[in-house]
Amino acid sequence: MASTPAAAGPLLEMRGITKRFPGVLASDRVDFDVRAGEVHALFGENGAGKSTLMRILYGLCPPDEGEILLRGEPVAIRSPATAIARGIGMIHQHFMLVPTMTVAQNVALGLKSSRGPLIDPGRVSVRIRELSDRYGLWIDPDALVRQLSVGERQRVEIIKTLYRDVSLLVLDEPTAVLTPGEVRDLFGVLTVMISNGLGVVFISHKMNEVLELSNRITVLRGGRKIATVDAASTSKAELATMMVGHEVAPLPVPPGRRDGAVRLAVTGLRAAGDRGTEAVRGLSLTARSGEILGIAGVSGNGQRELAETIAGLRPVTGGSIVLDGTNVTGRKPAAVRGAGLGYVPEERMRDGVIGDFTVAENLLLVDSTSPAFFRRGFLRREAVRRYCAGLVADFSIRTPRLETPARNLSGGNIQKLIMARELSRSPAVLLVAQPTRGIDVASSRYIHQRLLGQRVAGTAVVVISEDLEEVMTICDRLLVVYEGRIAGEADPRTVSREAIGLLMAGTTAGPARPSG
């Protein structure tokens, strides 16, 4: 936990903030404040109102009622430019970057240049390298953002904020793509920042992080403030109860099968990354019926490329992929799905759903030509409605209507939507990348229950995750990937975090063993 700041007037006060959207009261007379030199965490389920409150602070949407004060003075923040000018920085859960531009160009957007109206990327690049060295967040200033991994894009967002002289920093799930060591480094950076008087709003679904880093924690539920508590005087159980409104029991994880039939066999797989260099380098693995195989590693070590290659979305340059007895090496995504693959990609909004399509349309994306829904070229609307309504109910997807655009759903509900679509096909192999990244405890528990249910049903489940707690809790076997290869294999129920961390850094140690 961060040290408690000296008593002083709030750096930020938000009083009686209310925001209504059609059919939703997203923020209901919420009071929130942050002091200089403290970390104040916002905690709650997806849809609780955390992001709405911070979007109002950052000028992305106006409040219907309430006021904002900075250092005791009322302010009107009508745009992010106004927020930045007043010393408020924000790192968003969903990246706010231009994919076709370089890192330096993204960082330079909105900055005054020494060359008049022109962006000065050379000068910006020098400063980026200085910040990278200082904070241990190295990134190539000349790289195109579209070529970067999820973790690298997160680093760009962090550097983009550090580049500006802010007095209040809002971080929305900033550790979702970091290893335990990188989280420790980030916490060290934030500790230095608050020691210099910076105020930090920390949004996270990871209770360990919230309790360790924060001075105070405000819990939101259903758009309302439930309580503000001192981190030193609360516990995980109390936070979980406040968050969901009832006691949350630990998730029982019975052991999986070890003798199931091989459903997925990847042998000597090779594939290139977006920059043309080899990202998957002779990687081999097997996944069996009735087990959950975990794949852990630092972001950018080939996990995304591995998943996309198995799913048929990236060309195979070497090796083979056999799915439930069918060689699908180099086959198109539709053929891979037809062989029995269910695929949940790591970037929900970019690759998992079409944001402007409705909930129903997204549920039908992979079954759009099924005779159950089309007859003689005409859509069977009532059959579609019954089918989609059944999936929404079965997977507890919170949506006002089937016609609601997917982009209006919370992250947890979008993930449930994707899971519903993929599991409706009863896959032989379920490949899930970052299943609970950026979603709340209740939604994460639900997703884990579904994955465990698929294991019981005989599916071979492959979970690619950078959340060590996740893979060490629900997985039966754990592989660690490093620089496109399997660095080692471990039993998640007996291996230490330290041993896994060393494998993630490319060093073999402890009970974890290298895998051929």
C-alpha cells in the first residue's frame, strides 16, 4: 500500500455526478475525491460506473448533474484537450492510438512543435527514449503502432501520458498486459510520482493490486457509490462483497483429466509477425480432451501470432497443426472452425465483435448462412430472435435489447457474447486468448466457470493469458512461451511464481522443466 499523504485539501473533487444514457443510469449522484500524493482506487464490476465517471473527468462526455473542482476551484472540462491543459492525464483500457502512425507520431499528437505546425518526430523520439530508459518501458519510437503487440501498445499509452506534465493521472487497468516483475516496476514508478505530489486514480479488477497500491478505495455498484474505505483496514472478502452485493465464495477447481485424447497437436510451428520477422519459432504443443492447457508469457513473445496461426488467420511458414484428427495447416479460418475450433481473440473490440453490429448480429457472425436461420434467401427472424435470446439468457449477457450495438456493452458482457457464440458450436478445441483481461471479478468468475464446464464436457481448452493468477488457478498444465518458443512446462498447482517468472524472462529454474 502506498504511504498515506499528508492532510491537505483535495486535488480533485467530483460532487453529485449523475449521467444517464438511454435505459441506463450510469452514474447516480456519485461523490469522489483525490488528494495530491495519494492513490485512490475505483473498484467495481463492469457497468458499475467507473469508466463513465472517469470519462466525465477527462471531458469525453458531459455530466447531466454535478460539479468538478480542481484545487477547490469549479472547472468545466468539455474535452480531453481541456483536461490535459488542466493537468489531467488518462490511460484508457481500450487504446486511443492511431494504428497507421508511428509511436513517436502518436505521442506527438496534440503537442506544440518547435517546427511550427509540423510534428517534430526526431525530438519526440529522443524524449521517448529518455522516458523509456527512466521508467523501464522501452519501445521503438519509429515502429508503426499497428505492428505492435497489445503489451507494446500499452507501453505507448503509458509513455504518451508520462510525456505530458500532469498533476492527476487516471490509470484504467494499466497492469493487464504486464508480468509480475513489470507490475512491480510500474508500482515503483507510481510510488515515485505520488511522492512528488501527483494524484493517481487507479482502476483495476485485481484486488491484490488495489490493496497493495492504494491509500483509499471507492467501490461502485450499479452506478452508485457503495463506500470509500482505507485500503489498510479492508480485505479481499469485504471488497468482493461490496462490489457484487453478496458474499463471493472461492471458485472450486476439481482436477482435470490427464489421459484424454489429443484434440490439438501443434508440431514445429513457424509463423512470421507483422514486421516480417519470425514470431513463432518451431513451437510444439498438445492439448487433450478434458484438460485446460495454459500458455503464459510476457506480451510480445509470439502468443498472439500463435493463436492467429492456429485459427487460420496468419500464414504458416513451417510445421503442422492437427485439429481433432484433421490436418488444418494453412487452411482458411472457416475450414479450421469446421474442423472443430472455437476461438476467442485477445482484442475483443477489434477482432471479436463488430461494434456497430447488434448483439444478435454478432451472435450470428459465424452462422450467418445456417439453414436454421435462412430459408430460400430470406432471414427467419423469429428463429433468429429465439436463438439469440436463448444465448443471452444462458450466458447472462446484460444488454437492454438484442438490437443494442455491441459497442454499448461492457467489456465483461462483450466477452460473454463472444463465448456464447463460440461455445454454441460445441467445439472440440476452444482457444481463448486473455479470457478475463479488463473484466470484473464476477464476470471473470463466470468465464472461468464456463471454461471449467467445457473441460468437463471433454473439450480441449487452451488458455493464453498474461495473468499468472488466472493460469495457475484454472489450468491443469502450464507452458511458458519465450521469444516464440516453449521455454518450459510446469504443474500450476505445485510450481512457484518465481520459477514461472524466470521462465517468462527466458531463464529455466526451479521445478519447471524445459519442453522440447
